[in-house]
Amino acid sequence: MKRSRSLMYTLGMVPVMSLALMACGNDNNAEENGNDGGADNNGGNVEVNDNNDNMNNNVENGNDNNNADNDADNDDGNDADGNAADDPDAPEQPEELTMWVNDEDNQLGAYEDIVANFEDEYGIEVSITPYDMLDQTEGMSLDGPSGQGPDLFFQPHDRLGDVTLQGLAAELDLTDDQQSRLDGYNEEAVTSFSFEGTQYGIPAVVETYALFYNEDLVDEAPQTMDDLNEIAEDLTDGDQYGFLMNATDFYFAYPFLTAPGGYVFEQDEDGVYDTSDIGLNTDGAVEGAEMIQSWFENDYMPSGVDGDIVDGLFTDGDVGVVVNGPWAIPDYEDALGDSLGAAPLPEIDGEQLSSFSGNKGWLVNNYSEEQYWATELALFITNEESSEHYFEEAGELPAHPEVDVDDEFFEPIFEQTEYAEPMPNIPEMSQVWDPIADALEFISQGDDPQEVLDEAVQQIEDEISIMQQ
């Protein structure tokens, strides 16, 4: 499983309810500090059958005529893709839905546009409240039980374990029609919003990393690890390097440890993790660690290299290829201009390297009285059409693989998301990061990979055992 740069520090964070927070957890706090949530339907799911005159008029006029008789009588209004209008399991429409949206202007603007389309389609008003994504769980823990929380809220997938254990997110009781739409999303992103085999969320955004290269130094992107190692060998000389990455950060090192056979926790076919089966000191993981160690032994990478060093050398034009995420694009493009190139990660032994991904998506408030329609909203705001608009306005890659990402730098990263695995979303993952980071640091300094990884896994097992007592 994997995690994104912008999300990785959120793993394992459990909201702390202090007296100060309790004092702030009122309506005013929610209005001033709250975020919106969103929902989406698949492309084409907003059509209404022409034979259904009453529903058609309601949709076209965008009004709130939502009486129960209309809802019950409109079950025969079907289109090829399906939507709530033709879902026989759809309950009576509410007059309003509420959502917390992350309080960044570009995200708010995008969702305001998308929600307006939902209102026109269904005649349901949607109220958006700006609310910092990382503060929403604390707000939900205060406002949810009192009935003041939103119908939808927005979270990174690696917080899902904590969110569900607090009882904040509803189990999604998807109808056949809703499930058929969700089946069109990125499969790994969908799974990342399930916990212990139960679906809790609708993914909206996927984020991972890929290769960036300087075309003044490298003619074309490396296709294989052999190509990448050859670039490192040929270009590394003094203060110039062929290939750099933050190799002691498990987030970035993950593809190289897992490609030969390592893994974090074993998963069953339903995506449920077995925390008693840790694969970070297996023969495959050790083989990957030995490859990472060789980069330092061969002086391809300097001791102590970190993300800031990688970025500084690359933007100065002194590195051929680096591994980084979409957050780096603005600085890289400013520094290298037309010389900047991007590509998915290379292959190793004929298989595409699988990166860590961090996903964000919409959760339904467990205390909401409109869970069906909140789910419907989540599906609508993340469908193909909505996701394309969101990418264009907010610059975040969609969890819907049918979206056309027409951008020379984002497109290769979007391609890499098809090979990415989400960071484990269980609380036990919080015990993995530090021991493996320490192990990678020791490995970069020449310590025996097997011994170091054995010690790290033992530490992880001990800490998990304490957690589970």
C-alpha cells in the first residue's frame, strides 16, 4: 500500500477532544471553519428519460418540487448509465444536502460549479461550508452526534481506520445502480476507502509520484531499472548526478522494496489487512534494500540525501532523473522550462514499479438522515464529467480513470496511478513509518539489510502488539 506526499503526515492521527475544542464545537465554529464535501455520478448519469415529463420538468427547471408521489412514480425513467432518477431503491428527495469542502479557493470554486449541476439535475439544494480537510474529523466528532454535522465530509484515505473506529462515517449501503457506477472508478482507490471489507467512501482524488527528467542531460525517460542505473552510472560525476531520490523515505522507497516481493501487510481478496503478516524483511524486501544500498555504495547518491537536496540539485540542472510527485511541478517547470520531462516509473523484470498512492474522497456522515442522497451526491461530484472539471480547476488527479488528463506533466503521473497501491488505511500503519525510515538510513550507511530489516519488523510487531492490547 502507498501514501502521498501531501497526506503522509496524516497517517495515524487520532483527533483529540479537548475542553477548548468542546467550547468551539458549535454552529458558529462549523460555519466559520467548516469544509465542504462532495459527491459524484458517472458520466452520462445525469440524463432523465424523455418519457418522464414530470421529472424532466423538475430537472430542467432546477426547482425543489420533491413530493413523494413524484419520486415513487418515476421509477420507469431509465437511461443507459443509470442514476437516482431511475433507481427503484431511491427514497424521497430531501430539500437540502450539506457538505464540508477543503478550504482552498480552487477546490471550493470547482465544487461550487459541480454542485450547481447537481442542483439543476435533481432539484436538491446543496450547502457548502469551507473547512480544512485535516480538521474535519475533530469537527465531526463534536458536531456529528449532535446532528449539526454535514451530510458529506472529505478525508484522506489513510485516516479511514481512525474515522470508522470513531463511528463518524456511515457504511455505504449501495444500491445496484450506485454500485454499477462505482465499478467504473480506479479499483485501488475504491478499495482504499473500504475498511475491514466494508465500503465507507467514494474516492475523488488520487496522488502518487513518477519520474521527472532534464532533457538537456537525458535524451529520453528510462523505461527499465537497467536504463535508470545506466543513467546513474554515466552521468554521475562530481556535483552532477544521474539519478536522485529521497531513498531513505519509505514513501518513495516503497516501489523498490516491493518490486522484488516485499510488502507491508498481507491482504486478502477483500482488501482486509493481516497485521500479523508483515513482509518488509522477506527475501524480496531484502533484495530491494540491497539495490537501494548499491546506489550509495556506488556513489550514485550522496549520503544524507533528502527531498530538499534532490529538489535543489534538480532545479539547478545538476541531476538527470528524479522521483517526485505533482506538487513539485511548478518549481521544476519554472527552473527547467522546456527541458523538463515526466514519465511513469520504470519497469523491473518486465513489471511496472508500483508506487504508493494517497487518495482523498467523500465520506457520508454516520449521523446523517439522508445517507442515500449524500451517497448520490458523492457519486455525482466524482463522476467522469465532474472529475474532469475538478482537475481543470483544482489541478488534482481524479479517481475516475476515464477522465482525459491532457497535460504533459500530469498525464504520466495519472498513468502511474493505475499501478499505484494505496497506503494501508489501518491504524497499525502508524507503527511502520519510523522503524522502516530508520532501517533505510542504516542501510544507506552500509549496515546489513537483512539484519536491519529484521530489527525494524520486530519493532513494528512489538508496537502493534501494544496497540492491540
